[in-house]
Amino acid sequence: MRYAIAIIVALFGLITYYSTSTDNQVTGEKQHVKLTASQEVALGRQLAPQMAAREAFRTLVESGEEQLPVIDDNALQGILRRRDMIRYIQIRLARHSA
């Protein structure tokens, strides 16, 4: 009986997911998540710092550089060093494994 209910719920979810698609006006792609424009902007703003940090770390690793300038509004805000990023990751991993 549990399996039958689980299958019905899964089927309902799949049908709902695939039957409610809209075209994203910016990318032109179909999307299955209903977000208003303001919700999408808010989500982008929330994720932007994490995405910027990942991109900066990737750039440091791929370029072989030891540091990158942090620029905002055409002004130098600071320097991001590879060793600082690695230390930050080590601290985060230690906290999650403890």
C-alpha cells in the first residue's frame, strides 16, 4: 500500500512538473519552475556572492595566479589571495566534519 501511494505521489509530481512549463524571456529556454520576475531577481542576488567566490577560486586555480584584485564600482576594494581561499575551505570542511 505504501508503495502504491509513493508511486501515485511521484506520478502526480512528474505530471505537474512537465505540464507547467513557461518560456524564460531572458534566455528563451523552457523552465519548469514558476517564479515571478521579482522572485528570480531576488534569487539571483542571494546567490551572486557564492557564485562570485566560486568563479574567483576557479580563476585562481586555472590561471596559476596567487592573488586577484577585488574591484567594485571601478575601485579597488581589496586583494583575494589563493592561500586565504584554501584556508577558508579547510576551516569550512573541518566544521562540517566535526
